[in-house]
Amino acid sequence: MPPTNTPPWVEKAKRLAAETALSLVQNVRYLGVGTGSTTRYFIDGLGGIQDRFDGAVASSEQTAALLRQAGIPVLDLNETGDIDLYVDGTDAFDPHFRLIKGHGGALTREKILATASRRFIVIADETKRFDRLGDSVSVPVEVIPSARSYVARQIVRMGATPSLRERYLTDNGNQILDVLSLTLTDPPQLERELKCIPGVVEVGIFARRLPELILMATSQFTVERLKPT
Ligand code: 5RP
């Protein structure tokens, strides 16, 4: 789950990263919108640039509601086809732009939108940057409820520690295991391995569909435009 000891400058930095992303909404017909507090700042600004796109596809019911409140038409991915630009936050990223996402619970739809988009941009504050994903945060895994214990046992066999996110169901009606102590030396392989366990719907490791740009706001309130190394 997200850390609770967040430094006070972080909210302002999140807003700054999100506002910087608004200028990149150009030549877009359909915009994909992620989930979380950083993305919420992005949605706050979208109302003012509505003339630059036809509508948005939301990665969660929460985001869909916020978009509607801002007066933005919300469309289904089945109607739009591939989308032009997807903007989302992250829980962690490494120098190769591999991400851990899903602390907000929307990882499955987020991965679908990231993969179905021509461009994928992440907005974050610098507390999300880690040298190695293994040193960062727990990895959320969305599971079909009836397979929860089975999947948890397979994860324990891998040497990791799953814990059920209590009193929580995803927008897809599934549960989430938050997994600690995974060996994250090869994130793309681990993403594949976890995804192959029957009962796993999606994994919060994003190591195959990488963003092309991360807008990272620092504690000094500058925004770094990071490109993958
Ligand atoms: C939701 C996510 C979010 O992008 C991630 O949790 C970051 O959230 P925040 O912007 O609130 O720090 O993956 O499923």
C-alpha cells in the first residue's frame, strides 16, 4: 500500500507534473486518463483544454466520474479503437522506465490503456524514482476471488509475501494481493511469470509497455522531462 509518511512538498509537485502534461495534449482525438491523486490534478486542468480532444477513456470508475464532473465526454475503449495519448501516475519507476502501478487498484484497466495507446506519458513526483524496482513498493496483483488462495500459495512458493487488500474489490469485481519481497532482478520475466498463474488477472509490474516520457516534479518544484536510458 502507498507510504503514509509523505513529505509536505509532494502534493504541490504532483500538481506541477500534472499541469506540465496538459501542454502535451496536442493532436489528440481520444485521450486515456489514469487513476490516482496525480492524475486527479491532470483532470482538474483538462476542463480548460477540452477543445483539444474529442473525449477520454477512463482507467477506473473513479476517473470516469471525475472526468464527467469536469464536463469531458467519457468513451469506452470498444468505441474509440486505439487511443492517441495515455497519461497516468505511477507508484514507482526505475531508470529503465519500468513501473510498479496499482496501489490505487486500477492496474488492469491501466495496463490495457497503456498498451492500447500510441503514446504513454507518466506524471510523478521524485519520491517515485528508485534505482531498482526491488527496493521500492509492494507489487499489486489482481486476482479472481475464487483463486485468491491458490495464487497466494504460488507466490509464496516464489519466496515472496502476498497479503490480501482488505475490504477492497476492483472495478472488475476482483481482489488484490499486495506482494512484498519479490525478486525483481528481471522485471519483464517476473511480469510474465506472475501473469501466467491461473487466476491472476493482471500484475502491477509494467516492464513491457514502457512510457516514452516521465514528467518528474522535484522537491525544488522543477519538472524534469526524463527519457528512458
Ligand atoms: C492507480 C495507480 C496510480 O497511478 C498510482 O497508485 C499513483 O497514484 P498517486 O498519483 O496517487 O501517487 O497505479 O492504480
